[in-house]
Amino acid sequence: MNDLTPDRDERVANLKGMGCSRKRVEDVRFTQGKGNYVDDVKLPGMLHSDFVRSPYAHARIKSINIDAAMALDGVVAVLTAKDLEPLGLHWMPTLAGDKQMVLADGKVLFQGQEVAFVVAKDRYIAADAVELVEVEYEELPVIVDPFKSLESDVVLREDLDPTADGAHGPRKHHNHIFTWEVGDEKATNEVLDEAEVVAEDMFYYHRTHPCPLETCGSVASMDKVNGKLTLWGTFQAPHVVRTVASLLSGIEEHNIRVISPDIGGGFGNKVGVYPGYVCSIVASIVTGKPVKWIEDRMENLMSTAFARDYWMKGKISATKEGKITSVHCHVTADHGAFDACADPTKFPAGFMNICTGSYDIPVAYLGVDGVYTNKAPGGVSYRCSFRVTEAVYFIERMIEVLAIELNMDPAELRRINFIKKEQFPYKAALGWEYDSGDYHTAWDKALKAVDYDGLRAEQAQRVEDFKAGKTRKLMGIGLSFFTEIVGAGPVKNCDILGMGMFDSCEIRIHPTGSAIARLGTISQGQGHATTFAQILASEIGISADSITIEEGDTDTAPYGLGTYGSRSTPVAGAATAMAGRKIRAKAQMIAAYLLEVHDDDVEFDVDRFVVKGAPERFKTMKEIAYAAYNQAIPGVEPGLEAVSYYDPPNMTYPFGAYVCVMDIDVDTGVPDIRRFYALDDCGTRINPMVIEGQVHGGLTEALAVALGQEIAYDDMGNVKTGTLMDFFLPTAWETPNYETDYTVTPSPHHPIGAKGVGESPHVGGVPCFSNAVNDAFKAFGLRHTQMPHDHWRIWKTANGLGLHD
Amino acid sequence: MIPAKFEYYRPTDLAGVISILEEHGDDARVVAGGHSLIPMMKLRMADVPHLIDIQDVEGLSGISVSDGTVTIGAMTTQAELIDSADLTAAAPILREAALQIADPQVRYMGTIGGNVANGDPGNDMPGLMQCLDASFTLFGPDGERKVPARDFYEAAYMTEREDEEILTAISFAVPNGGYAYEKQKRKIGDYATAAAAVQLVMEGGNCTFASIAMTNLSDTPIWSEAAADALTGTSLDGAAVDAAVEAMLGDIDPTEDNRGPIEFKRHAAATILRRAIARAASRA
Amino acid sequence: MTDKMHVKLNVNGEDHEFLAEPRELLIYALREKLNLTGPHVGCETTHCGACTVTLDGKSVKSCTVFVAQANGAEITTIEGIGNPDNLHVLQEAFREHHGLQCGFCTPGMITRATKLLEENPNPTEEDVRFGMAGNICRCTGYQNIVKSVLAAASELNGAKEAAQ
């Protein structure tokens, strides 16, 4: 040691490892406009494309005439189902075990469905040619209501044998997709029948859309000379896309390179495979030229990946004292025209069976019936793990309704039913094993932070003032306590199209002591290049600033299942730590050799290995890295590289406690968010700055969904919310400031104890905003009002309660 | 979203504009800021074979206040309205309304002429112009004529303007008394769920003058003379305001859309008008 | 129909001349003809602001301007606001305060913010929220964007004071 040697704290700080708010490395590029998104990809000779889409929600196609379009100067090709059929590509499998038309085959089943694919020299000619494709339709009866669909004689999916089982077992009706059941219905009903108190209601979680700012798109480039296909696209799961592309096209997988460049937000919208991707590939194969497909915003909202649309009928029972004794939930799930939900194969309703929430409920039952209607396919997890937002909304509304039934404070009702700290790992009635939690601590911290009792007193006064005619504003206190289930998942029960849901990291340490790590995930704004380097820095003692993180190129990155369902940190983050530990194990051998001691006599210390008991004798990781390449070490291979494919033993279960204070103008229905407090427990915190940013963003998407964002249809199946005029994305003006807080309950099974956080605020936020609206009217007799709580619906609620009389 | 092809013209004087309009009739459209027209063209909901860009036409911009009259050139942008100290001193309701239109970028491009001439019932300025009893100057093959804002609107996108005419300016007498432009909308960038423009003069506790116009509650803006009459000569007591609201409700005819059903819009219109009257009175 | 016309633009201080159909949208001309891919296409109906550029001194959504209308204009895009060796204060501030995530809205945000601060060097939080309301961000919830703009304002004011 000498004076120039930094002390230990300084060495830790220099690493910029886990726990520090490291500034993001991505930002230098993004703030200068130097991101590289799919629409920025420009290749020599590249052609542009556009879809002819159905104006009708249900119609038979009598004929398609492409002659006029083909005659337009600059049009290169117009593809229809007939052109794709010989290749077997007019239909494609969905992630949910169904199949979906790539281009309309005989009929159309939703407004905006892809009918023909025009390829032209530029986007202007392509758009003009779309107008020239003549399609003759014969309109068919339209069904937009899933309950009516199950009673209708109209067969939506004529391609399916009505008597044959679907991908998830028997179908009850020609418009029925599956029934999925978890738990013990008989035992649950027995408890409900005998219960002292039962509350029930129907909760509709409306259809909405993830709507990232960048729409979906792809650029396919078939190099016929070398037989290689390169596909750039907005893919949250590039490796799975490569496998699917290979299976569909017959091109061997090694001849396909899939690249997810920078992605302008995903939120679940970019998990699935869309007709545009397939058509761009086919068009490139047909024309021998690169073909770009970029959807416009209206197409994005009308055709790709809706979320939610769950009708959840619930019953909950409790003792008079408020101890919950059972929950019964039946969901009618509107899947649209094709079952294109992006869930692990064995879970047709995702992880909806987390719907017992954060509560110790002895017996429960969940049944889900999937139904076809004339709406767009999808059913993706919009900023949540698979159907977890629906589940948490269900239980957090259910518990509020129960509190009304019991005449009990909803915060107290939650408290007496929380799973206790000592019960973890906790086996829930619907099958999941919660890894860790300390709900009471989090809840008490949250209620104290907002002065919950003071808020209730203020609210009571407000109700008095309202009744006395002194104010026309009511005050709502929204509570939510959520448990997420993320990090899918154990390969034994989670797969996507047969691919186990592991993830991966491959690390190379360079001779001069810097490194590159590649992962099977892909950032869409989460900041992986920053945070994964922090995990690695702490594990291998090389500064995060000297580590490059790369994702999204299937030719270079190890296979992984991608980024959605908050799985990157729980799964790929774990793989990163595990691969780092392999590096460290080898480094230990090299260090011991260099220090001429036994392997067991050196130990890792921040950025070096030191001889136990003699810290002045050490080798830094930089020295070790160099030695790995320039020394012949007996029994040790040259180089310093490692790879880990991590199969998590369990999911992780982040949780949180949120409180929203809202003032509602009874006469206009306009809500004003006065305060929002969010406490998140995501286990070990890798980068507090990034966590806070994720929470702000997730809460804002929750605000949007709860207060107005929906994909609405009229009875004819026309989309009423096709532009950002009507599809609600809040601006800075409608968005409040949020207060963030945290507790730390590490995951016991994750290598670094991290649980994932990106989606928690959305999952917990939606019921919190919704509960605030409901709570404002509770004193006037309201039990439940459906989302989205836009102005007119809030007004209607007030009106129904006689508040305008 | 790609518009169809069009022939593009950029004349430098009004004669140039008129000759193109005369040649092509309703196949030609004038584009000012373009922020209503261009999205419609991109959605291919507006078919415009001949597009006349009037940005180089002299004499269409600017705000003047003289002899008790405000004159605003058609090409004056919302941002310029907001920034004009003279205008704000003379008719502060314009700034208040303009700030509630769209968003900053759109206000840099959107012009008052485009806003009033387009005939979109969602636009805010037409109602405000009716409230102020403005007159629109139209220039055509036969020269200039003036049409009162209150007579200009026939139906959605249908106005008194002939195909061969261009709206060049608006003018109105400097208003007296208190004012308010009250607007309920779902978010920045949205049209009004309901909006009310109110000008009031109070003398000795009595309302001696009132003018009230409503936006996006019919297929045209609604200047409600009956509502104003209900206020005139009163102290703006509860009964008078109730009567004004009742009268206004008799004049509007909202339709259901994503902003809500008719009964909600009528209730919102009533609430917004009450607030506008109260705010205008507080400034009168 | 007019086929192609000569278009002259001065973009980020450089003169450009090219042929274009009048109906071509300014955003595509910038992105595809001039390879300035910083401004993005988000909504195409003037709601999101991802395509924001400064055109003759005004913040403008370039998805709603025909290239013909812009003929002869001076334009600044994000590429003209700072460079790797000399980042603009706003670019630094957005990084420092985590004012971006996926980065897709960021060029439009920063371009708009430069104009906002030029017109109002001492904005309140409310001014920033109102002045940035033409730009949608789906990731950040705006809180850190507002923080970034306010921080940049005080940084710029500090620099101004120091210079005086």
C-alpha cells in the first residue's frame, strides 16, 4: 500500500456498482438524437410497404383486385393471402396456441385487419397504391360483446372445428376459446355459503393498449447470394422471433439474424409477432430487396396488441371481524378475433391466479373463459407481468367492496389480512409460492407518511361541507397494496412456444481489464446498459464504466427469452451475477497463482483478490485480466470468459403500498390528483435513480389507464379511439408529481436479491387511482363504478348518486 | 399517414390566391398554419387537389388596435395573439382563450384565420368571435365584403365563405367590462367538452351588457342571445344566472362522442357557463 | 400534379437543396433525405411532439408541415443543438436528472425545451409543464423531465450571471 492507493470506500465508489445512482450510459446518444430505432435503418435499394386494411369488423371477402395498384409506377408487389398460401404463411401460430391470419383468408374478423401488403419504391407510392387495391366485402353480423358472443349463432372462426379441443382443452361453444381453472371451487363455494359476510361485484377492466411512442416496425433484408436473412425490428424478444421466423419460413436458424435496435418503448406491445413482420420478410424474399414496414399510430392502436378486456365477477367472504375466508373469481376474457395473448404456454390467463393478492386467504377459486369477438387480437401484458394488473385490480377493488360490506376502514381490513412476514415463503391458495415479503412494515410506513388518519378526518369534514353546500368537490383516498409476480420463470412450468423461459449472460474480459457482456434480453428504455454493468461491476470488481452491455443481436448475444413481465432483472440479472461469479472463480485461481499462494488463501475484495490476512499482497482484476491472456498458468485455460443460462427456481414477488389523494369536481367530473405516495419494495436496489424513474413512468401509465385510456368500439366494431386525440396519453400538464419511498426485502432465491420493479407502479397504480375515485363517493352510497374514470363517467357516477339534484 | 398528391401554389398576393381559387373552385384549399387541414389530408379525409399556401401573401398578418377597433390579420398565429401586449390590453379574452387551444407547437403554427374559417365546431375562436360580435373580412373576385361572425357558420365545415373567397382579417370593437373564456377538455390538445365565452359590463351592480357564446356544443358555435338577455338588467343574482343557463341550454344541441353522452355535455355546458359568468363578473 | 420541386432548406446552419414532392412531410425529408434521424414520428396527428424541430424560430411539429411549406426555411433539429464535444446544457441536464428512458421522445423534448427557455429563461414548474405539454413521453412520467428543464434553466442563468 502507498499513498496513491485509493482507500476501500473510494475503490467501491469507483466501481459504480450496485446501489448507486449511476448516470445512464445510453443518454449521451439519445440526448443528441443519435439513437438507432428501426425506422432509422436505411439500406441501399430498400423498399417501403403499407397495408390494405379492412374497414369492416366482420365481412367475407368476395374479391381482391390488385391490377390498378400494380399499374401504379413504383409499385413492386402487392401480396394477398393467395400469395402467402403456397409458402404456408397466410396463417401463423400465435403465442397462445391459436393461429392468426397474416393476410385475410376469405374473411376479415376485426376492423383494421390486414388484407393486402403493398410494396413500393417509397412510402408515398405505397400509400397511394393502398387506395387503388379494390376489395369487395360482404358484411357479416358483428359481435363486440363477449357474453353475447357465447350465445350467438354467428360463427366467428370458421377455420376451427367446433367439436375439437382448443390449445387449452375443450371448447363449450363455437366462439369459446378455453376454460382455465385453478383452486378448489367446491371448497370455496362451501365457505361462501356458510360465511358471515359476503361481498360480490362485477369488475370490468376495460380494453386498452400499451401505445409506446414508437410504433411497431421491421426491416427485412434477404441476401439471396449468401442465403442469409437479416431482420431488424421492434422486438421485445428477438431470439424467439428468430426461432419463429425460422420455423415459419423454413430458413435455417443460423441463416437468420434478428436485430432489435433501440426500441422506443415497448410496454408489452412488442412481444408478439405481427403480420407486418411476416409480410416484410416474405416481400424481401420475393423482391430480393430490403423491405421496411412501419405502422402508423392508427394502425398501432387498431391492430396490434390490445391489453386487458377482462370481465371479472368476484365474491369474497369474511368473518364479522374482517378475516377473509375465501375468494371466488370468474373471468370472461375477451380475446378478440384470434387468441394472440402473450402468456407462457401453460397459462392461458397468465398469472391471473395471483388474484388472492397480498392476503392470507385459505381457500380460493379462479375460472377464466376466453371468448372470440370481432375485435383486434392481443391480450398482452401492458406494463405488467402476465395478467397481473387485472388480478391486482380485482383483489384491490374486491377488498374495498368488502370493507364497505363490513363497515370497516379499508386500510385496517388490509392490515388484518396481510400475509405475515414469518409466513414466507408463503404458499397461496391458488398455487404460487411467494418468496419474501414484509407487508405490515411497508403498509405502516406508507400510512404514516401520508398521515392516513388525518386524511380520513379531512375527508369526513369535506363530506360534511359538501352536504352543507359549502363545496362541490369531494375528496377520495385511494389505497392499494399489491404483490406482483415477475421474473418468468422456472423452465419447468414457463415457456413461450416451447422455449423455456430462462435467460442468459455471456461475459468477456479483455486483456486490459475492461469487459463486454451480452444478454438475451433487450432494453426498451429500462437502462440495461447502465444497470447490468452495475451488477457486473459489483460481482467482478471492474468499474461499470469499463463494461459494455450489448443486447438484441441474435448473432452475437446468447439466447434469451427477452424483456417483458419485469423478467430482465430477476432472470437475466441473475444470469449476469452468476456469469460474473464464474469469472471471479477463475480470477481467484489466476490471482492465487500470481501471488504464489493456494486458491483458498485469497479472497475477493471490491476490485481485487487479496491474500487472507495480508491485504497488502493483492492482485487487481485489471492485473488478473492481463495475466489471463499473457501467462501460461498450469491447469488454467487462457482467457477470461464465462456464460450463464439462468433458470430461476421461482418467480420473484415485488410488492408495494400506494396512497392517492384526489379531489373530484362533482359537476364536471374532473379529478385532480393532489398527492400520490408510492412505496415500492423490489428487493435489492441496483440503481435508485433508475428505480425512481421506472416508478414515475409506471404510475403515469396507471393514471392514464385508470382515468381515461381505452380502446373503445361501437356496435359495428368500429374503433372509436384511433388517434391520440381520443386515446388518452397524459401530458406533463395532466400528470402530478409523485413521492417515492421504499423498503428492502431481498428475494431469498435470487443471486443478488433483486425482484424487478418496472411494472410494479402500473400494477399497483391502477387500483390506487381507481380506488380514489370510488372512495370519493363512498359516503354517498357508491360500492363500485367501472373504469376508465374519465370525466363523463365520473359525472355519471355522481349523477346516479343524486349529487346533481 | 400519407396525404394524396396535390398541386402546390405559393402566391405572393391576394390576386394570385383568388385566380387559383376561381380556376379550381372547391378543389382548391387555402392552407395557413395547416394544423387542422394537414392531419385531415394525411388521414385522406380531406381531398385537396390544389393547395394554396398563403404564407408569402403580403398584408395578412399583424394586430392593430385603433379607434376602438381591433383588427387581426388572418395569418396571425395563436402564439402571436398570446404575445401581443396591445391585444391583451384591449381584449384580454383572446389571450385567455388562445392559451387553452391545443399546445405550444400548434399555437406557433395555428392561425386565427384558419381557426375561424375552417368551420370545425371544435375550434375555440369562432365562438369567441361571436361573443365579441366580430366581423370577418372576405376577399374574392368581386373585392372585399364583411360578414358578421354571428352569421358566418352554417353547419360543420360549412360557412358563408364562397369557394372563391379567402378570409383575410377579423375585426371587432374593443370590448368593455369583464370577460372569461372557460373550457373543459380531457387533456391538452383536446377540443372542448364544453366551452363558454362571456363578456359582461356591470354598472352600479347591474349588468348593462352581456354576450355569451358556446363552443363544441352544436355543429356550429352558438351565440346565445337569450342567455345574454337573461343577464342584462339584473344584478347577476342566482335567478338571473339560472335563467341564462336555461336559455343557453335551449340554444345548444350537442351530440354524443368520446367526450360523453348528451346529458353530460349539457350539464358540463351549464357548469362551464356558470363559472364563466362568475369569473367575468369578478372582472367586470 | 406537381411532380417534384426544388426545395432549399437551411438545417442546423447548413444549406441543403433537393428535389421533393410537395406533399412530402418535413419530418420525412429531414429523416430520409438529410439523414437527420433525431426527430421521430410518433403519432402523426400533432399530439405527441416527437417530431419537434425549430422552424424559423418556432417550435413546430414537423409531421404536420409539408416540405413545400418549409421551402426556404431555417431549421434546427436536435442534431444542431449540441455536439459530442460540447453538449447543450439541456442535454447534460436530461442525463443528470434521468429525464429520459427509451429516448424516443427526447430529441423533440429537448428541441422544444431550448425554445421554451429562450422565451422564458426563468420558468416555474407550472410554466415548464404547460410549455412542454405538446410533447408526450410514455416512459418518465415527466417528473424528471420537468426537473431537467428547471435545472438547465438555472444552469443557463448561472452562466449568464457569471458572464456579466
